[in-house]
Amino acid sequence: MRPHQFNILKDIDKPLLIIYVILVFIGLANIYAAEIEDTHTTIFDFSQSYGKQIIFIAASFLMASIILSVDVKWFSTFGYAIYWFFIPVLISVLIFGTEIKATKAWFQIGSFAIQPSEFAKFALALAIAKYISSVKTKNIRFKNRLKPLILIAIPALLVLMQNDVGTTLVFGAFVFALYREGYLSGIVLAFIAMAMILFILTLLVNELFIIAGLAGTTILILFMIQKKKAAALQLIGLCIALSAYVYSVDYVFENVLQHHHKERITVLIDDEIDMRGPGYNLNQSKIAIGSGGFWGKGYLEGTQTKLDFVPEQNTDFIFCTIGEEWGFFGSTALILLFLIFLTRLILLAEKQRSSFSRIYGYCVASILFFHFAINIGMTIGLVPIIGIPLPFISYGGSSLLGFTILLFIFLKLDTKKLERF
Amino acid sequence: MIAIFVAIGVIFIVKLFSLQVLDPSYKLSASQNILRHITDYPARGLIYDRNGELLVHNEPFYDLMVIPGQVGEIDTTAFCNLLEITRESFERRMSEAKQHSYYQGSIFLSQIAKDSYAYIQEQLYKFPGFYVQPRTLRNYVYSTAAHTFGYVGEASQRVIDNNPYYRPGDYVGISGIEKYYEEQLRGEKGVKIKVVDALGRETGPYQEGRFDTIANAGKDLYTTLDIDLQLYGEKLMQNKIGSIVAIEPSSGEILSMVSSPSYDPNLLVGRVRGLNFRQLHTDTLNPIFNRALMAEYPPGSVFKVISTLIGLHEEVVYPGTTLSCPGYYHSRGITVRCREHPNPVNVKESIKYSCNTYAVNLFRDVIDQYRFENIQESYTNWRNHVQSFGVGRAFNNDLPYEQRGLIASPNYYDGIYGSNGWSSLTIMSLGIGQGEMGITPMQLANIASTIGNRGYYKTPHIVRAIDDPENENNNFEEKHNTTIDEEHYDLIIEAMFEVVDEGTGRFSRIEGIEMAGKTGTVQNPHGENHSVFIAFAPKDDPEIAISVVIENSGYGATWAAPVASLMIEKYLNRQVDRRWFEQRILDANFINPEKHPDAE
């Protein structure tokens, strides 16, 4: 074991490690910026969020080194066990958990609250990787396709019951990984994307226009594939189905969605919405980011976030602080940093000889990407406000620890990328 | 998958570019979000009398302001109890404030007195979005000269629309010198920019106060008023309707301007202003109406001094021209009555005894001069002479809302009688100051002043100096000469002296003061005659010229002349020795006629 441990720093992927550390400290610096008031001078004030974040970072580093020192086989061996460990935990949080902001997702232990759903992500990633890598046949059957979906659905439903829609949607991010492994066809993915686009479009434009557009597109394609009768019939059927879907959107929107979900969608598409009510968060977020200008107001000079205009300024809306204080320059740099990080993850995943490592790598990339896209997208008004943290940056022990575990398991697997196991 | 990452990254960067670099609106929103502009209201300028006596100053009070966008969840019931307002009132004030602005302060409750302020301020931290703004209100040391000062009130929407300086809740002078000298009195507002957080708590000055501006206090006004004379005049006018205007002839400075009945200027200050204003407005005696500037009366016999000066200037009479008065003037079926007096009379005696016959003859001779081709031309010539005394035209001085008075134009008579349908006979009542003639008390005083100056006047005005007693107001230095040759004045002044010394006004003679005056009794179709008197003293180098009008009281010699006499004695001697004479005036009551001293 001695030589193994000795080599770990040499074998680990340096770019990912470095970016991880940078992101964590960017997070700490901005949590400090969002919270700092004249009365608190030192960052080592453990009663404040930035002080607590230091503790979380220390815990994360400790956890990271533990993971790196564990044998790689351990993760594939205990993949299911870890998954099945977290399912009863998610159930018990529904019973014994503490409700914070209408979400029953927390175990309160002293002054700290632990959110098990943050850890369920890496557990699910391990289980998915374990299952798919265990399917040795090239001919994937329906049963094989269904099983990973069930693996996803169990924790997703439990988290939904906690009333945590954001994290539930994160579990949806696994479809990217499934798609990569051929467990989900591109057509299904395209259908999901199309359904989402049509949903928003229907709320924006009169549905007659959309149906006219659909019919027009169908006729155009029909002309291009004149000969193939079967395909033409399928296409017409699809067009009718989509039209029906478009008509059902209004019904779903008005009757199925909860009030605050509706509002979060409405604020995106309706300029006239009351900026003091449902539109407040988004409006304040955009004001904070927009007021940053090109170069930003400078570190600790932000006024919108520091003076509490932006809600959840150190967790879900941490990007506002960055946008305000570091401007377009800083926010773009952060986005590029994330893109490099995610791209590097994908590239490394591709290089894995072990299918378990590869699939796990895709899961990690999918989850981090989903968080990144949704979190930043919501602060700048591109996607509805879904309360999920920005990985490594947002304040919170559970999320930081969860993401660290998620990432470092992959980094550990990656040190043995040439091995099959 | 990498393609999706890059696509999303590009979309984010483009959106950020438009938010942060291209769209300036968020930067504006941000500064409104965090900055609270607290207006620093300067104290309004003080007002002094001509001897440096303080007349008007300011008293502090507090406005409770609200920024609706910063009002969080508050205990409305506790808040209403604190302010002693109803729930409905709270809702109404809140919605008014919201209508004004979400991000700027609006007045929530105005004019909180000092003692309630301390208590409210203590509790205010519980109610984010509310803060207190110190202001000042006018306070009048003496309950006097209400019409001169005018009053101050909140700027109306029209004022705000027309002048970017004013914002809702600002005060602006609405009448009197508060209006005319608004720009000097108000000073310049300053602004203190405070940084506030989302809960509306002030966290300190913005950028160490670099963008704060300091309020400039309003400039003080040094008026021409003599407060002792003003107070005395108002006292004499108690229970009478009418006015007194006293002017220093050499400068045109108004020594006092009394309009009676008047009101306490402190009534039109602060929260009670609206209520009191309505009450004053519905008062049948109309105390708000400034009779000194706005009431037009036919001048009656006092006009004979102008009319006679025109006769002398036009050489239709000479000092020695005599006429025997039969007690009336009669021509073509029209009779003008005259009173019993010694006969025959020359020019001087016609003034002294106020002979109507002589005045009408003289007037007709002026109008019927051969050198004019028609009545229009000759009447215009006469009218120009009259107007050169400042009659029938506005002074455009520093007292707003004056009336111009009326000297009918030839077109007016053409319109009634046709251009060939009128003659000196038609309009002969003008010769005795009746008919189509309206002159304000201010103009009457100016006539006295003009004669005292022997042919010129300086526009009557109320402010002597601004900001500093030495910084004199030079806007009213110009001499306005009459069209009458100066040589004719001495005779008229002598006549006016005799009016007081031994003529119709002898009753009002002051021992040791050479006073020149002219009585007038204005026929009033609606009741008792108006008593009118103009005078100046000392006759050779006058220090005070005065007009007195007392409505529905009787002869000019009986009421107006004694009041003028007392005012002149008060001003020149600084005290009044004729106690019984004074008491008679103080006792006179023409508002409740049962107390009329002459009513038996």
C-alpha cells in the first residue's frame, strides 16, 4: 500500500484538481463578499456563513484524501450497497427531517443541517455505472433500458416528496449519461427537448400559430420525402400528437402545476409581472448582475448583494455576487473555467478503459453540467428559478461535500484509467 | 456532449454581455435600490421690517417619509396606533406613495410636531422603509400683515409640472411676497445620499458623502413695512371694512398695507391650513381678499386733485379763475349736487370746499377744448394725464395679484353711445371721481405720493433689501413723471393743506404737523357711502403719503380722514397723543351696525 499512496498526487489529473481548488476558493471569497458587513472583520468567524464554509472546505479536503486513499475496486464493489444505503436515509428524512423553507430535506444536527439528497447524487451515479457496466451484451433489451430508469426514479420520487423540485430535476440529468451509453435513443432526447420548447412557446404565443407552424413544417418535410408512404403517415401522426400536446399545455399549466411553479415560468416570459412579488428574485438578480458592467464594481464593492437585495445571495444566487463585483469579465472567466472543467471531465471519461469508470465519469459531468446550466441560467433569466446550487461555489456543507465526493471518486478511478476492473 | 456545453456557454456569455455591458437600465435600478436620497430642506428666508424687527421665522417639524419598495412585513396595527391613524388612512397613504414611486421617498404623514416626533422616532426601527425628514414651517411673530406676507403651501401638481425644482411635498410661496420672492426665500435644497439595505436600514453615507449637496439657506427679506405703523393701522381698522396704504413718497416704499378684515397669518400654516383656508374663504366678509390691491372704488372727490391739475396744465383754468356755485351743477336736464360752502370759489377754494360745480365745469372745459377734433381725441388726452398718476394700469411691483383699476377707454364709450353719441356732458361725473372709474387703495396712496413729490412717483414696493440690509433692492428706482407741469403742484398742495387746516378735513388736523389731504365720499348704490381720504405730510417734504378707504361708513371727513390723521401722527411722532380722537375710531364698528357710534 505504501507506494500506492505515495503515487497518488503524481497520478491524479492536475487540471481538474487545480480547477476544483480554484472554484472552491472563488466560492469562499464570494460567500464572504456577499455576507461581509463592517462589523465583521475576520473571515475566520465561524458564526458567519463564510466561517462555516471554511470548515466545510476543510471537511471536503479531508473527505477527498480519504477517497483517494481507498482502493478503486471498493467503489464498483459497493456501488449498489451505497445506493441502497441512501434510499432509507431519504425516506427517514421525510419522517424525521427538518423543514427549511417549505422543503423537508434536512437533518438538523446541532447548528449544522445535513441534506442527504446531495449525497444521493454520487450514490445514484455509482449504481448506474455499476448496472450498465454489468450488462455485457451488445443487444440492449427493454428490461436493460428500464432498470436504470427505475434506479433514477426511486430517489427522484423521494426527493420530490421532500418538495425539492430542483434536486429532483438534477436526477433527470442522468439521461445524458444514459444517452451516451445507448440506453436512451437520440429521438427520445429530441422529443424531450421539443416538448420543453413547445411548452414555453405555447405560453408565449397563441397555440394556433404553433399548430400552423407544425403543420407547415410537416407539409414541407412531406414534399421532401414524397415517396415514402409509411414515413409520411408517421409524420402526420406525429404532427397531430404534437398539436394535441400543445393544446394540453394550457391545461397542465393552469391545473397541474403548483402556483409558485407557474409563477417561476411566468416571470421568464412576462415582462409585466409584479417586480415586488413573484418577479422580485429574478429582477433583483438581474439588477445585481447587470449593474456589474464590464469590469464589475470590484471585490467587496458590490452593493446589491451585500445589502441583501438579492435573495439566497450566498447559495443559489451566488452568481449575482460574482456578476456584480467582477462584471462581465469575471463572470465570463468563471463560465469558461466551468466549461474547461466539464470538457476535461468528458475527455477523461472517454479515455477510461473500464466501462464503470467511463459511465461514472459521464454521470459526474452530467450532474455538474446540469447544476451549472440551471443555476447560472436562472440568475440571468434564461430558465425558471429552480433552487439548486452552483457546484463548489455556493455556500453549503452538504452540497460542497456531495460534489467533492462525486468528483474525487472519479479522480480516483481516473488514476487507474488503464486498468479494467 | 461537449458541443452542448459550448453552446450553453456561448448563450450564457451572450446574455451576460447584453445584461452587463449593453443594457444600462439595470445600473440605474441598482442605484435606486440601494441609495436613499434624503432631501436637505433649507430654512426659508426670514422676513424683517424696515427697522430690522423680525416678522417671520421658521419652526421645525418632521415629515414621516416612506419608500414603498423598502417596506417589509410590518405590524400595521402597531404602526397605525403609533401614528394615531386608521387602517383605511394607512392604506390610502400607502397607495398614494406607491403611485408616486416605489423607490423614492414620499411623504407618508406630514408635519409631526416636535414632541410626537421623539416618540415616533424611537419606535421607527421596527418599521423598515419609513424614515423621518426634518422640515420647517413658517411662524409669524405678529399676527399682522397677512396679505403682504401671503402664505406658503405644498407645491401643486401644476407647479411641479412647470418647474423641475419642485417635487411633491415641497413648499412654495402661494401669494404675497412669499410668492413673489419665492426663489430668494426658498434657498436651494440639498441632498444627502444614504446607503440602505433591502430592509431599508441606513448603513451609512454613500461614498463618504462625496455626492451630497449642502442646502443653501433661503435669503432674508428686509421689507419696507413699519411694523408699529402696520399694527396700529390694523388696530384702527378693527370692525371696519376697507384698507389703509401708507407709502414713503421719496422712495415708493410701502410703510404699511392694511386690508380689513384680515386674518392671523399663523392660521395658514401647516396641517390646519386647508381647513382654515376653507373657513376664511367662506367668510362673508372675505378676509382673504386683499382690498388694498384688489378692491376698485370710484375715488370720489379725492379725484378732484388730479382733475384740477389737468385743468391747470391744459390752461382751462388759472389759479384765479373764480366761479359762483349755486349749490348744484345743471346742464340739459342733468344735475350734480354740491354742498353748502362760501362763494365764489377759485381753484384753491374749489379743492378746499370740494366744490362739485367747479369740478364739473373744469372737467367739461378740458374735454371740450377747441384744439381737439373729436371727443375721442380730447378724452384720450385727459385719460393719458390721469394714467400718468399710476391709475388704471398695473404697477407690476413685488406684490402679486394687484388689480389694474379702471379708467374707461374711449372705445368703451363708443361701444355704449356710438362714436358720435357721447360728449363731455355724458361723462361729466368723471370730473368728480364717479362713473366708469375704479382705483385701488394702493393707487390712491400713490396719487397722494405723486402729488407730495410734485409730479413723480416711484413704484410702490414692499421689499427694501434682500439677504443683507445693505444689499438694496434697486428694481424700483425709476421716477415715473406725470404729464402735468411741476409748477402747478404747489397750488394744489396748498389747497390740500387748507383742506386739512380749515376745509372739509379740518376735523383731522394734527397739531405741529403740516398735513395735506383730500376727502372723498363715494356714492355707493348698495348702501352707506364709502369714506375715502388721501393725504401726505409734512406737506413740503413728505415722509408719508397715505390712502384710507372705509366702506359703508359715510363721509370721508368723518372716518377715513381721522384714520389717516392718526396714522400720520403715529408715523411722524412715533406716538399718538389725541386719545379721545383715537378712541372714537377704535370704537367705530361698521361690521355690526348696531354698535355704530352714530346710530341713535
